Amino acid sequence: MELQGISKLDLKKRNRMQILRVIRESGPISRVDIASSMKITRAAVTIITNEMINEGVLYEVGEAPVSLENLQKGRRKILIDINENFKFAFGASISDELICVGLTNLNGKIM
């Protein structure tokens, strides 16, 4: 029986998809919180998210709000979110009597 590992490129693609999934489920979220929810290093998340920001897939929302309960020392968390207008989805339904088409952004908002 031959065991095969995963290539670095496949791992990076998988991590990109998981990061998108975490952001979609959690809304704007910091890189530190992504890393802790995915159980991967902060450095890996930073590298991947910075690439995705440069590509236009993600964008930085701004600093996380500070609450008196969770007052922390150090740098404030920078929240990132999905650029909903990075790509669009186009669909068509064709029947004998009717043709329907639709266009949505990445969040499912009808354009």
C-alpha cells in the first residue's frame, strides 16, 4: 500500500477555502481569531490573507471595537471580510415557455 501526502499547493488551496468559510460564517474576523479557529499558525493565516487582500478577494474592514470587559494590551485586532463584489454568479433557467436569468454577488445579493 502506497501512502501519499498532500502537496504544499494543495494545502495552501485547502487553507484558502477554509479561511473563506470561517470568514463567511463569522462575519468580519481578525487573523488571530481565524488562526485559532482553524488550528493553524498566525503566520500562515497572515501570509494567505495578505495574498487574498492583494488579489481583491478580501479587504480590511478596520480595527475591532474595544470593550471594557476584554481590554487587552498590545495591538488592536484588524478585521477582514470577503469582498462581496470580487466575483459574481450568473444563472439561467430555460424552459419551453420562459427564460429566467439572475446575477448575484458572493453574498447572494441579487444584482
